[in-house]
Amino acid sequence: MNANMIQHHENYEQRLNRSFRTIGKEYDYDSVTAEFREFREFKVKWKRSCGWAEFEVSDYLIDSPKEVTEGLAETIFSKIVGKNRKKCSDTMEKWITSDDFVRRKQPIYLERCKNIAGTAVGEIIDLNESYQRLIDLGIIEFDENVKITWTKRPNVKRVGYCSVLMKVVMISSLFDTTEIPLFVTDFVLYHELIHVKRGFNPFEQRHGDDFSAQEDLYPMADEARRWLKKLRLYF
């Protein structure tokens, strides 16, 4: 990291600290520190006791405006004290769900994913074709920001995974075979794309009734579920 980058990092971290200290005082926290960390996922970790708190904040926010970090601090402190705020601040949500955020942060996220092939084209199956079939069915719309990729190594514990914020969908290379019907692979991809389509909502139940209703729009949803159950594979 060159001197210029170090200076920028220090300035951003100072602003982060000011934001968290300012909001912390409103919640009777007199000693507050916050620093950026290179987490793979977008998250915040904290330790706290009476009157003090320490935060580690995802560095995906390192270049965010003051209003965003203050909005995050407000959300976290209200959660800590039990107010159970139902959503992030509008300013923060708008910033982290923008196309610009995805374009700038997605490459960083992909670099931090270890078991990722970086391509939708497998040895046998092309996930781009699966994506197109879902679009042709009219149950998913094309999104130029979505990155679909196989995993490098087969993942049997979690056959599909997505980052809603980064718009990245990873499918286990276990499905890169002719032994599993294409409609099952398409369904697994569809499941993850539903999450991306529904967007960022950290307080939402991931697989509630609304989600299941959207899953059922896939014509062979029940057959696909039976296949996954038979193979003992899970999302």
C-alpha cells in the first residue's frame, strides 16, 4: 500500500470512528472505536460492555459517505440496545444496493472467494444456458450485474450459494454432470436467483412462505425437490 493509499485509508477510518462515536453517545456509549476489516462477506462484528463498544466493519464501506456510516451505526446501536430497528437507513440501503456499488465491489468479493471457478462454463454444463432457460420461462429477468459461476470443488453441504449484495451466484460443480437432470440444476440456480431478485433485507426470513411461492413458479419445482432429497443435497 503506497503512501497515498495509506493516507486515504486513515482518513476513511477516522470518519468511520467519528460516525460511530457520534451515534454511540446518543445511546450512552462514551468509549467507541471502529475500524475496517477485510471480511469476505458484508458484515459488522462488535464487542461491548457498560459504556464502551468496539466495532469491526466490512471494508466494502471504506469509501462510503458519512451519511452511510452514520446510518449503519444507528442501525447497530439500536439493535444493541434492543430497539430492534427493522431496516437499515434509507441512505445506507440506497448506497449498498446501487449498481455502482456492485460494479466496484463485486470484483473484490470474487477475489476473496476461495472455492470459486470464476466462470459459468463447466466441463459439461453451461450455467449461462440454465440462466437463459429461466429467462425464457418468464420467471427471472436478465440482470447484467449478476455473476454466475461454478465452484472449483464440489460442495455437497451447500449446493447453491449467493451474495445478494454482490449479485454473485455460486453453484456446486457437483452439478456439472450428465447424471443429474438439467431441470434440477436449473432449479438450484433459480433458487439462488430468487434471493438476488428479492434484494437486500437482513431482517427478512430467508425461506418463508413468499419465497416458497416464488420457487413454485418453476414448472418442475416438486420434481427437482424430490431429486435433491434423493441425493441428500441441500441449499
